[in-house]
Amino acid sequence: MKKGILLAAFGSANPLGESALKGFAEKTGARFPDARVRFAFTSDRMRTRLAAVGKKTDSVKKALCRMGFERYTHVAVQSLHLIPGLEYETLLEEINEAREQGGPGQITVGRPLLQDSADVRLAVKALLAHLPPDRKPDEAVLCMGHGTWHGGAASYGALARAVSAADSRIFIGTLEGARGINGLLPAIQKTGAKTVWLLPLLSIIGKHAEQDMAGKGPDSWHSRVIAAGFACRPVLKGTVEYSGFAEIWLMHLAKAMRELTIQGYDAEPEKGSPDGF
Ligand code: CO
């Protein structure tokens, strides 16, 4: 038996993002010392960008086929995505292709961060535990997720409801999809908060966090929050860097690792909308 772990992230062309992924890989290696840890990037565009500057990366399928060639027999693929959206569906498809094209005999999948209601409960705890230490209770916190029109976006809604029940000044918005900042600013105004903290709900820091969230351009959330009359304090730290969130992914990976040793395990994880909401 030769065991491996494949961490599948969207991808990163940014030193902050890269070091965050490295940190998570080290954590993973320490937790599962009997398996070698590797990376794959799920965004073809990101991989093309990296290739243009001489950085070779693997897609999930390529990485799995390579591991098969290197005689890995058991590989757990851990999604480092936030929600079970399109990226995650592509990941599942690539795993199926790798199964047919020389990938390791036994492949299991660890779910994204927010797959079901138990994950949401843990994510609320993590978010509350990792709020910026300087944030005062009367200040608002606005988290920026990526967002999508895919059914997986239900996870953001579930998280938003659960977190708001715990602290009514914390909001979950998304760059794309139905939870845009326009719909949230009036609700934030109603809380009477004078300051809005901006937190990325993105695995790692990249263009979205640096430009779309904290950037100085007129359309960034930072600029929009200031234009709406608030003081704004952006925090540039990706979700994988917070131990509370990292633990949820590692818990999903632990399950995938257990499933690896069940002979003939070949469950197809459910696609589409997350269960349990
Ligand atoms: Co994007």
C-alpha cells in the first residue's frame, strides 16, 4: 500500500497564497504522517497563467495519473474549496477520468469546507473564534466569499443565517451570485455600526481578496464601504490560514482517509446543492 494525499485548491499565483497553501500542506503532513502530500490546482486559467511564468502545476487528473504511474495505490483527494460548486464538480469529474486512465486503484474525496449543516455549525464557531482581536462588538464584520449562481451557493446562505443568529453584526456576502454587497450595505447601516471589518471568506489570498475586496479601485468592497459612510478595516488572511477552518477541512480529509482502507470503496459524492440545509 502506498498512500498519498492530493490537496486540490483553486490555485494561486501570489506569494501570500502560496505560503498559505504550503502551511496547510505542512499541517496535513503532520496529521497524516503515513501519506505523502501533493497539490493540484483546479483552475485551468490559473494553471495557464503559472505556466506562462515557468511554473508547472498539475490538474487533479494529471496529478492522479502521475501518482498512479508512481505506484501510489491509495489517494485521498481533499478539496480546499469553500462550497460544493462548479470547481468541486469538475474535481469529481477529473477523479472519474483519472480512475479510467491509470490513476491509483483507490481514490476517495474529502468534501469542501461547507458541505452540510454540521460543517456550517463548525464554521460559525471558527469565524467567531477568529474575529479580529481589535473588533469591538458594535462594529460590523463583512465576509467576502467568491459566490456563484450554482446551487452550492446555498452554503453561503446557511452560513449567513447561522452566523447572524450568533452575532447580528456579522454579514456574509459574495462577489458573484445573489449575495452581492449592494443588498448588504443597507442592512449593515441598520446595525448602527460606524466601522466595517472586511474579511475574505476565500481559501487563500489572491486577486479577489487584494483587489476586489481590499483594493483601492472604485468598485472594490473597501471603496464601496467607505462610500457608504463607514470606516473600513480589511484583513488579508485566507480561510486556510485560520486553524478553526483548517480543522474542518482536515476533518473531511480524515474521513476520506478512513474510507481509503475500505476495500472497493467507490462512493460517488453527491453533486449539486449541499445537503442538510
Ligand atoms: Co473568481
